[in-house]
Amino acid sequence: MKHTFLGVAFAAALAVPAFAQDYTIMAPANPGGGWDGTARAMQEVMQAEGIAPSVEVINVPGAGGTVGLAQFVADSAGDPTKLIVGGYVMVGAILTNASPVTLADVTPIARLTGDTQAIVVPAASDIQTLGDLVEKLKADPGAVSWAGGSAGGTDHITVGLLAKAAGVDPTKINYVAFSGGGEAMAAILGNQVTAGVSSVGEFAEQVKAGTMRLLAVSSAERMPGIDAPTIKEAGFDVVVQNWRMIAAAPGLSDEQKAKVAADIEKLNASAGWTSMLETKGWANTYLAGAAFDTQLAADIATTETVLRDIGLVK
Amino acid sequence: MDSFSLLLQGLETALQPMILLYALVGVVLGTAVGVLPGIGPALTVALLLPVTYGLDPAGSLIMFAGIYYGGMYGGSTTSILLNTPGESASIVTAIEGNQMARQGRGGPALATAAIGSFVAGLIATLLLAFLAPQVVKLALSLGPREYFALMVLAFVTVSATFGDSTLRGLTSLFIGLALACVGIDGLTGAARLTFGVPQLMDGIETTTLAVALFAIGEALGVAAMTGPADRLHRVTGRVSMTAQDWKRSWKAWLRGTFIGFPIGSMPAGGADVASFLSYATERKLTKHPEEFGHGAIEGVAGPEAANNAAAAGTLVPLLTLGLPTTATAAIMLAGFQQFGLQPGPLLFITNAELVWGLIASLLIANVMLVVLNLPLIGLWIKLLSIPRPWLYGGILLFATLGTIGVNPSPIELGMLILFGLMGYGMRLYGYPVAPVVVGLILGPMAEQQLRRALSIAQGDWQTLVSTPVSAILLTVSVLLIVVPMVLRLMGRGKVLAAVAGDTD
């Protein structure tokens, strides 16, 4: 048993810097996901660039981040050293889970990165364009099965928005939720479903290898290096970004908030962050201050409408 | 021949002294966290990921490989000795393994687990190296309806874990299925049986339930025993395996490997399902049915081989398609990305050197595990000579620490204690605890696959038997239920007893 204990103590000692924490970042998800990755990338760059002498990451997984969010609000109020990573998925999860704690209970600081959504079909499919796919959807919404991540998540919302833009009843869409990107991709590659939705990055290698056909991306402009039209260009007014953000604790003074915002701005401006984003393949979608607040409010409103349309929020 | 020379090249890289040291660190850490109930290989790799930024790709990959295989292996040690599975894939190991330990045969049980893991890891890694592209094609052709059929088969065969009474076993299974309903429904996002508690939204954590039922329940049971502490566990026989043990183990290892590898490589398979199916197979095929439930060595050898082979199988979709199908695989994917690798269908072509380096690392880690663990068996079983109050005090401490470490919330701790009391109650009244955990694992899988299949087919039930694979799996399941009934009706009870053991 001693071995066990030493082993774990060793693992913990390696992973967690000893003390003098300037920031504690909560990743409201299990290790390995996007939010955890964002938190750990911030940890590394903030320490390396000397923005904070010591940064600790803690994971509180559960229910699309709402478990972590509730704990963060309860435990961290008024503490300027506490940060939480969040994102678009959280917006949906707060609504579908009827979470008592919302993003209005924290102090959003900045949007940091974001993924664009992609709509694909298996290479063997006879569907060539987004137009073809929407034709099928209009003819019989149930006959078009969509593979994607969890119900009410960004993938589901994307399909709902597309259906709405195409004039199809969003409650009729046949969205098949898979747990984890791997299972959904396997279903698309194995020709089990009509189409699939996930981030562009998830599908990029498959598209390159010719096992999937990329029909459209959800960004406002065409993406460099990606040979596909935007959903907007294809004629449907849908723009979705699966963004990730950083927020501070509730109940901060203006000075405290400004200090955190300044540190995050320093992070964003650093060379380390730029190269980190490049390694990870994340787009820099930094947006802070009043502009972010406006965008956040707009995203929450759109999401609530589409989740009501799909029938996930009553 | 090309793959072979690439593999040799990979081995050459992996055999450098520094790389071997990384492998050792990985294997030791992996075994350690595997032993600790609640903390799995996924969490460890995630914690160690930042540390490996500074290492070269070969060094960090081999460390991951060591942790991964070590974690799969380490779970068996506590299952066998202390009836406390560290991972969900070691649950069935506890059934026979712990009975062996109680009879003083903890040494052979640990040895067959270690050697079985080694044999399975070796064969499965070689299969991964040479057959991955073919296996993955097969795995991809399976969809929700085939997975549902596989789950049905698993449910039917799982009765092997029921112990002596079918009624009690079914009761336990249904408790597990009921617990499985808790949480957000994956397909509609609706919360079920959460009573407004946010921590219940993601359902009941399998490890929490397993650790509570097995470890806490066991500790409470021991504490409640009156009279002088008995010395049930003490090692009486030899520590190493006898000729008879070898004879009974080797077929089980091979069968476990060939069950584990394909199931691990299926995107919706998993090491736990593989270990259940292997246990059921061994129980059906054994020449010693009377020993099952009372310490049959095949019941340890098969599942332990199966879960290690499944761990290697998981790497098939990861390396050939870039599909992470388990939490650990997802984190290893993140590890690849930090070296600028994009796992995908082209990985074998664009980064052949690294892929073969990883495969070579797995082989090395596998050898290192058996080298590390066989001599340690003597040390591990000394655990059992720790006075019981201390030993179970320690188990309680580690079980709690492990659970809190993964999910730091008072509600999780409350569940651990509640389920622990439930486990004690079940023990007291002779209800087996393994089927509860099995129900919690298989229930949601079966439900989601069924609903996905029906959703894709727009509610047409015929879809479930519309492919050869699903039709065959379902037919086998039906036969497994019907044939014993027919045999019984025909008055051939003796045959039945020989086939089914003592399941009534």
C-alpha cells in the first residue's frame, strides 16, 4: 500500500505546483476534454510567460459544466484568484438542465478560442452538397439521421438552426446523440447515419483521407485551407461557433475585475499563447469587455430560441 | 515485411536506457493508480501530460503506454486480494480471484492474472501491429443494432456472475439497471431520477458504485463479524502456479485474448464488456463447474487476459482512424497532438516511425510489467498478513481518497457511503454485488444502442435483425435461454447441471 501512496503522491507532486497560487482555474469537465485542455494550456502559458507565478487547475466534471459552475459560484464569490473555463456548450446545458446557476452569476472576462462546426457525409453517400442534404431533409426530415455529440450540445443546436433556416420543423429532425467524438465518427465512417456534425478539426483528417465529404462549415467567412463553402454561402443563414471562454468569480470589485482582464489580455498577447494555439489547432477568437458581453447575451438568446424550437427546453 | 522492419526499428528506439527508464516510471505509476480504487489510467495520463511536454515524443509515448497497460494490470491485484476492484474491468476478477485468495491461493491467482495479462498484451499488441487496418474495417461495419445485439448477449451470459441463486442474481441486476436510469438521458437530454441534485445529472459513477459495494461493503462486513478475527486469507499453499494451474489457465488466456481484442477495437465495446463475456465463456466451458463461485482459476485467467487485450484493441481505432473510444484513448490523442501529430486515417503513413515506436513501447511496457509484478506477488500477498483492523482501515481510507480525488464533492462521498451500506446489507442477506455493477454498466449501453438503432431506422423494429451479425448474436442469445429450458423439460436435468453449474 505504501507503494500506491508514494506513486500517487509522486503523480500529484509532478502535476500540481507546490504553493503561492496566483490563479486557480476550474475546468468544469473531466481531464482530456476541450475545457480541460484550455485550462491546462492557460496554466502552462501563464506560468511560462510570468503572468502568474503559479497556476493550479482543478476538474469538477458533470452535466455540461453546470456542476462545476454551481460549485464555482458557491465557493469562489469575491475571490479574484479563482477562474473558470466555460463555453458555448455550457449555455445549452444551463438551459436544458434548468440549472439554478447561470452565466449571469459569474463575471465573464473574455472569449479565448473557438471551433467552427462542420457538416459531413460518408464518402459513399450520394449527397454532394449541402443543398442536396437539405432537399432530403425537406422531403422527409425523419429519413435524414444526424450523428453528433450530446443532446442539446453545439452539434445538435447546429442541426436545429439549419433545419429552421431551411424551413423544416426542428422538432422533426432525427438527431442521434453519441457519447464522445469517437463513437459519432465511427457511425459516420461506417455509413450508419446520413450525415454528421462536429468541429472542423475532428473531421479534418478524415476529409483529407477521403473517407468523409465536407459539405459546409459554420463560420461567417470561408476558412483558409478548408475546401468547403460556409452554410451561409449555401443559402442558409446559420453561423455557429463553439467558443470557449474564461470567467472570474462573482462579486468582484471593478479593480479586481480589471486586474484579471489585464492578465488575460497579457496571456492573449503573448507569443507563448500564439504558439500554443497553433500546436493545438485552435483558432484565436479573443473578444473581451463590452463587445464580449453583447455577443454572449446574443448567443444565449439564440440558443434558448433554438432549444425551445427543437423541444429540449420547455 | 515492411511492417516487421518498422517494428524492429521501433524496438531499437524503445530499448535505449533512458526510454526504458520512462517505461519503468510509467509502468510503476500505472500499476500504482490501477491498484488505488477510483483513480483510473485516464486521470493519471491527464495529470502527467504537462510533465511530458519537456520529453521527446518517444519518451512520453512510452510512459503513456506503461501507464495504460499498468493501470489495466494493477486493478486485478486489489480485486484478488482485497475484493476491491480498482477499475470496472476488474470486477469479475474479484468474483473468483478473491475466493482463491480466501483459500490461501492468492499467489497463483495473482500469477495467472499477471501472466495472462502479459500473454494477452503480447498477442493483442502484435495483432494491433499487423491486423489493425483489417480489424478496423470490420469494427466500423458494426452500428447501433449490432451493438444492441451484443449487449443482449452480454445480458444473457452475465447470469454467470449471479452466484448460487438466479432470483437473487436477477434482483441484484435490476437494482443495477434501476441505478443506471439516474442521470441525463443521452438521447433527449432530459434528466431522469436526479431529484434536482446536479451531481446526479451525469448518472452514478461506475467506480463509485463498484468501490462502495465491494470495498466499503466488505470492510463493514468484516467489522460486523463477531468472534475472533479469523485468518481466512492467509497463504497456505505455494505462491507460484502448479502444473494443474498452468494447464487450466493457458486456454483461458488465449480465449480471453481473442474475446478481448475484437471487443476492445469496437468503437462501442470496452474492456468491461470483454471481461464479462470472457468470464461467462469460461464458466460455460470449464471442466470444473463446481469450482465456479468458489475460486476457479479460469475465472481469473480469462477476464484478466480479456481486459488487457481489450486495452490494446482500443488502440486500433485510435491509430488507424484517430477515433478515441475510451477516456484514456482520448487523452492519449491529446498527447499525440502536443507533438503536432493528427491521428487519423493517414497517421500510419505520415508518421509511421512514431506509430511503430508506440507499438514497440507497448511491447516493452508489457514485458516490464510482468518482470516487475511476478516478484512483487510475494510482497503483495504479505498485505494479507496486515492485521485486519489496519488493513480494512487502509482500504476505507484509499477507497474514500480515490473517490474524492476523481470527483471532489460531498454528494459523491455520500453516495459512496450509502452504496457501501447497501453492499453490506446485500452481503448480509446473500445477494451477489457484481450483477449490480454489471447492470449499471450494460444498462445504459443497451438502452442507448437500441434507441439509436430505432431512431436511425425511424422506429422499424425489423432493423434489429436486418444484418447477419445482429441476427446471429440475437439468435445465440435466444438459444442460450431456450435450450436449457428445453433440456429441463425433457428431463435431462443432469446435462443441464453440468452445463449451467449451480445457477438454481
